[in-house]
Amino acid sequence: MADPVSWFLIEPGWKVDDSTGTEVGRVLEVSGDSNADIFDGLAIASSALAKPRYVPSEQVGEIVEGRVRLKMAGGAIEALAEYEEPPVEEEVGSEKASLTGRVETAVAPPPTRSSDIPLLRRILLWFGLTGRR
């Protein structure tokens, strides 16, 4: 049996098991704030072409090198919400900014956000072709 590891070590492509030990997918992305040691959850997919699902950190059980075990059974995973990438960070400016700076900020388009992990990236991750080891 492998020793448990921190969520910091989880990488895209790791296998995901349900609570019974049955493999149910692969990790696509890890969501959290490593500076504050806050683990939010995982984006996982049941196949290379499946839409990513979001697994909140509360549903993540044991983490060992190369594998994550969830606290839920396989059927419950399909009921999870689709994963949406977090919004792009915005820089908050000072209230004492120049009039020009405040106007530019007020009329700037909102940051864009991708709601999906690109298909090609999911396929590469699924088959372990990302170059990460």
C-alpha cells in the first residue's frame, strides 16, 4: 500500500477511484490556492471525450502517488456539476487612481473565462501524453 501524499502533488492524468476502489476517471485539473494551502476540488473526466465534472474537496478521500480515491460511489459522480474554470484574476486598483485610469477600468471588457477544458488537452491527459512525469 502506498503512503498518502498531499493535494499539492496531484497532477493531471492521475487515476480517480470511487469509494469502492473502482476506477471512474482521471484528474484533469486541481483547483485550489497553494499559497494559502486551500484545496477546493478536482476536475475529473470518466473518459477522454467526457465533459469534466467538479469534485469538491470534501468528497476527496485518500490521495496516494498517481491515484485519488473519492468518498462517493461511481453513480454519484455522474450527478456532479460540470467543471467550470475559475475566472481570470482581476487587479484591483486604488480609489486614488487618476481619472483616466478609472475611466479605462470602467469601460474595459470583463475578464473572459473558459467554461471548458479543451478537448485536445483532455485527450492528451487521458492517454498520459502531456509530457508531465
